[in-house]
Amino acid sequence: MNIKIMAEALLEAERTKQPIAPLTETYENITVADAYAVQLAQIRQKIDTGATVKGLKIGLTSKAMQEMLNVYTPDYGFILDTMVYDELDGLVAEAFIQPKVEFEIAFVFNKELKGPKVTVQDVIDATDYVVPAVEVIDSRIANWKIKFEDTVADNGSSAGAILGEKRTLLKDIEDITNIPMIVKKNGEFLDEATSSAVLGNPLNAVVWLANEVSAFGISIEPGMFVLSGALSKAVTFETDDEFEVDFGLLGKVNVNISNEVVKI
């Protein structure tokens, strides 16, 4: 299995905005371990050319997203500095291939989380604060025709993150499993969910992530953030769309799709 060739194919698809056939069709024997190796090969190449890791994303944690993509196991990917967008700058649809947005709770850390035996209490102790967040997902695989190995190799289908401004301490949240979320698109109600949609508790998702990445010698470092997983289905967007996402106590995060060049 040629990890380098697969990694280069995905990187070229990202550069040219021309998606490729599923790796699971081109390389029928690809394993999950192969897929994570492909993911890491791309991240290392980007780091070698100047990018830095700002956070990690957890994908496929809610029933809604698992059913949407017909993939039933969580996965993860990296968020680089080149993928973090300011809420005020908005997004440009043409900067991506076939993008969607997801609405999540992000954890920001002031202590290291290093698996493989991370617990919920460890996550609580290491968390600085949480913020409302939007993840931009995109697929370098044509028509989102993905199996689990495809999305893993494609950095968890991640393309960007927007973090809200309001910072909330965990001690100020009475029940983190019951945080409400209401999404409006262009001023009209679109969707709603609660934080229990994410593996029953977003803290569980972070525990899973910290322990999973430890197999590759990776830890969650101070200053990094983690997108803990979508509470509801991902939504496609077009130029001039506006999203307002209200997480109650955690505050709001807004996303505007414009024709202006995104600042990176």
C-alpha cells in the first residue's frame, strides 16, 4: 500500500479543487491504519512547509452525522492554522470543493492530555474553557462517496474551524450533556439539538480522542482546541448564506458566506 501516492492524490485534489475517486475503490485493500498513515503524511508535509497544528476535530460522533454519511465509527483529523477562520471574516464557498458546515462545542486546553488512559476527570482538569464553534467540512473524494477509510485518509473531511468569542468555564455549566443548540439559516429556523447527541456527553468524545491519538504518539497540548463533534446534520452553503448558532449559556457563533477573499 503506497501511503505517499495516496497522500499526494488527496493533496493535489485539495490544491486543484478537483476531487478524486474514493480511495476504497482505487485501493480496495486499504485498512484503517493505512488511512490514518495517509492522513498523517499530509499533515506532516503541511507542517514541513510552515503550517502549525492548532487543534483536532472529532467526527461522526452523533447519530445524525453517522446516518448522513453511512459511517458509524468516530474518527479524527487535524486543524492547522491555515484552516482557522475569524468569525468576522466569513467564508467563501469557492474556496472549497463541496463544503458543509457543522455546529459543535469546542474545548480549549491549558494542560496536556496524553493517553492512553485519559478519563473524563482528566479532560475536565485540563480544560481551560469551552466555546461555540462551527466546523467546515469538505471532501476531496468525489460526491462525498466515502467509506470510513476514505474520510480518515482525508483528514476526517475537515476544512476549517470558526470559534465563537464567548468563553465559558466548565464549572459554570450545570449539565454539559444538556446544552441546547438552535440553528438559524438566513434568519429562519433550521435545526436544533442538545449536546447529548455527541456520544451522550461531549466530554466522552474528548476522552475517546485523547486515547485514540496516543496510539500515534500524539497528545492534546496546552493551547490547542478540540472540536468535539457535530450536534446535528451538516448543512451545505452558498454565497450570501448566513448562519446564527445559539448554544444558550455558551453564547452564539455566526457564519456569513461572502464573495470577499477569506483572510488566513
